[in-house]
Amino acid sequence: MPTYVLLATLSPQGAYNLSLAPERLIEVNREVEALGGRVLRQWGLIGQFDFLSILEAPDSEAVSRISAELSARGSSHIEAYTAIPVEELIAETGFGPGIG
């Protein structure tokens, strides 16, 4: 299944909600599964984004639905990116020796 990177920034309300119920992070991961994805790993971040999640999902449309559903709640803003294994990138693009 394809892999995706989700970067989330909490809204002030989302940060407040999380301070009251930190276990909400785990509940959201279960909701992602109900929407067709699976959270493989997740980290809290210091900087521009608050969380980084690595997801598996059947396709980009599923990730778009997941991102839209979570963002629509008003607790966070999510950016989603497709993660392409380097081996596949090299094979598909022809990157490698002899280029240039």
C-alpha cells in the first residue's frame, strides 16, 4: 500500500482540546483507520508543525478524504505528501550513474 506523510498544525482550539485529553491522539488514529488509512508512526514536532504522521492508504483519494475530514473539525490544518521509496524513484525516473 502507498505511504504518505501528514504534517499537522494544531489550531488554538485543537491545542486546548489536546491539553484536556491527550489520549485523543490515539482516538484520531483509530478514526484514520475507519476512513481507510493506517498510521504507521507518529511524532510530535518542535517548529512549524506539531505532528508528523506516516500513513498507509490505498490511494491519494483516500488520503485526501482523511485530510479533509480531520481538517474540517477545526482542530488542525493538515498537509499531505506522497512518500516514494528511493529505490522506486531511481527505477522510475532513471536517476543514477551516467546522468548529467
